[in-house]
Amino acid sequence: MDGKSQAAAAAASDMSLRTAREWDTGPLPSATTQARDWRTRPDPFAAVWHTDVEPLLSRDVKGVLEAKWVLEVLRTRYPDQFHAGQARTLQRRFRDWRARHGVEPEVFFPQVAVPGREAAIDFTHATDLGVTVAGAPFPHLLFEFVLSYSHWTWVTIAFGETFEALVAGVQGALWALGGVPPVLRSDNLSAATHELKTSGGRALTPRFRAVLEHDGIRSSRITPGRAHENGVAEQAHRRLKALLAQALLVRGHTAFVDIAAYDAFVQEVVAYWRNRPALARLAEERATLGALPSAAIPSYTTYYPVVRRWSTIRVAHRTYSVPAQLMGHTVEARVHPNVVEVRYRDQIVQTMPRLRKEDEHRIDYRHMIGWLVRKPGAFARYRYREDLYPSVTFRRAYDALARAHGERADLEYLRVLQLASTAGEMRVTAVLATLLDAGLAFDARTVQAEVAPPVLVVPTVHIPAPDLAVYDALRGGAAA
């Protein structure tokens, strides 16, 4: 009693001295309490449990049946016997019945990670972070490479689960790590596997198998539809996005000036919150990793299309425009994770953003505007006409020209577009926005005058005095 008398302890506990003596010499009340094995009120479902409820539970092999739904069924069958306030009672009855007679749930087995044995990879959608780049929403994925033992992580931004993004991610992680784990764990990524038509299963694609063989890695894949079997990557996704969301909250906003700034932010979060705590265990892993190959496999796919008469090439079911001078020539198109690089005789002639969906097209007006100005009639029904409006301002400009000039609007607009290709799209956009906001009528000449007014330069002509000796020599030669 902490040195107090029995009377003082009883007073401090707000009990009588007699009760204190009983507790001091005998068992405490909690030791004498007996578990209750009887109901204090009648079971409202006793009459229907075996006839109506238990047969439904027995047939529910997937565990989808809910007590509230069954209660509504009972209220429909017996409207005067049940009410909505009995849902909690029925939920307890469901819980107790399933604990004793329900379908046996799946059992999971915790695994022991071995240093340097395995890495897990996967893509995860990160658009829900709400990041904006240059003022526009930034839909993107994050590719993660995680060592199962130390949880050292390598992350890169991706725009699709493509073969090129996968190879760039895996090899980028290996070179950053400085070694190769023998096993790479993943789900059945469409960029790495293909469906087997005969068995319905999935197998590695020849291209990705060649990458793994080059790096000395064995693939380990989960059962299709069992995402938890790739738990290392799944947990890494959850933790990474939670860290990024908190870091963005502390930062105060989610806006970035460009992709490079956002990528630097992601790398800083990963380095501090994921890789700094993993340094000690990473040292254990690095001692067991295999050696890197002599060189990395290029993380791009090469195509050799012929430039068609429309000044376009077709690459992986997508259409891109190229300079018209290349028509009829075979070019090399390297499809990287995020860009397409066009080469002619090993010289880069163009680089453009990679299209994501099949049958998409990207037409740059600069590649054919010269011929469109010569053939303005082709503009009206041009298949890729919408691509010739570089921005909303140009679309508004065309509509204004159509109202003011009728059929001549196509030629006037094409001349404005040609001006943008030579004088600069931003300068022309600024002039068009000013004219449109002021409600002024304009044509291509008006825009030309505002963008780059002609400067008349009067040349200074210097005419030297004639040398008559030359004339005499000419006459003398003619007489001879």
C-alpha cells in the first residue's frame, strides 16, 4: 500500500475500511467473476436461423454475404418480426458462425529475406499525387526497383508500362546499385511477358529474356491475379506514395516548373527517407551481389520506316511527321521510354515526344507548311487538320478569319502559320491574342506587320569613275 495504513489506503481509493480488509485478505473481485454463458435477452433470430439464415451462410463460399443484406431479406419475409435496429446483433451472429463453420481463409506465410538474393520491380500510378508541371496536370507512373533485404530503392518517372521504360528502369537501378542480384521478382507485366495461347499462362517475351540473360538475372513471377505475392514492391509503392504526399504537403504546393524539377524532388525524398536508413543492410547485400555486365543493353527499340509522300513515318502503329526533304528516304527511328529520335545516316534530324496510344498521330506544321501555303485547298479536308492548330489561340484565330474572310480564311490562316514557323510561334501567339482580345479584324498581313514590321533600307550605291584605258584597249583589240 506504498507505506500507507490500511485505513489511509481505503480512504484514498474511496472505499470502506471493511471492503479494504476483504480485498487485502481474500481474492479480488476480478478473480471471482465467472464468464457468462447464458443470454440476457431472447435471441430474435432463433426461429429463422436454421431455416433462413444458416443455409445462406453455408452456400456463401466466397464470404460476400453481409448481415445488413440478409436482414432486409428477413424483413421482407417477416415484416412484423424484424427491424433495422437488429443489424448489429445479426452481424455478431455472422461473425461467430463463420469463426466456427465458415470457409477457411487463405493463410499467408512470412518470408525470411536473404541478403543480396532478390530485387522486386513494378510500376505504380502516381497521378493521384496531384502534381502539375508547367501549370498542367501531370499523369505519370513511377517505376520502383527494391532490394528485398535492405529495401534500398531506385525510382524513375515513366509514362507507360512499356518495354523501353522497363529496361531503362532495371538497368538504371543496376548501374546505380553497382551490382546484380540473382533474382528479379515481378508480376506479369505486359512489357515483359506475353500470353501463351495454348495454356492460357504467361511467359517472358524473347526481348526481355535476352535482357535478363545479358545481366545474369533469373526471373521470378507471381501467379496471375495474386498481387500480394509481389508484396515487397506493393508495400514499397504504398510507402513511397505516402512519403511523397507528405513531402508535397510540407512543400506547400504540388507545382513544378518542369519534369526535371519534379524528378529531383522525387529523388531527394527517396534518398533521405528510403535509402539513408537502408545503408547498413545495403552494405551486407553489396558484398553478395554479382558483377555488372561490361555494358548495358540499349533501352530503346529501333525501326527503319520509309518517309511517305505525306512527310510522315509510321512507327509502332503511330504516325509522326518529319521534314519534307526526307520523303522517299529510309530513316532510323529509335523509340525511347519517353521520346522518339529520328536519324538519317547516323545524324539526329528530329526528336519528339513519344505517343502513348496506338494509331495516335503527331504532326508538326513546320514540316509541311511551305507546301500547304502553295496548296491551300488541301487544308479543308486534311486528315490531320486538328494538329495544325498549335494552341487554342491559333484555333480562335482561324475562326475569326473564317468569319471575316469566308473561303479565303484557309489561305490567310496558313500564311499566319507560316509566319509562326519563321518568326517564332510565341511571338505570333502574343500578337494573335492581342488582336482577338481587342475584337479587331485582321489578316496575315496585319499579323506580319505586328510581328516583324518590314524595315525599308535604301541601299547606298557607289559607282566608280570609268577607266577609259580599258575602253581604248577594247577598241584596239577589235581593230586588230
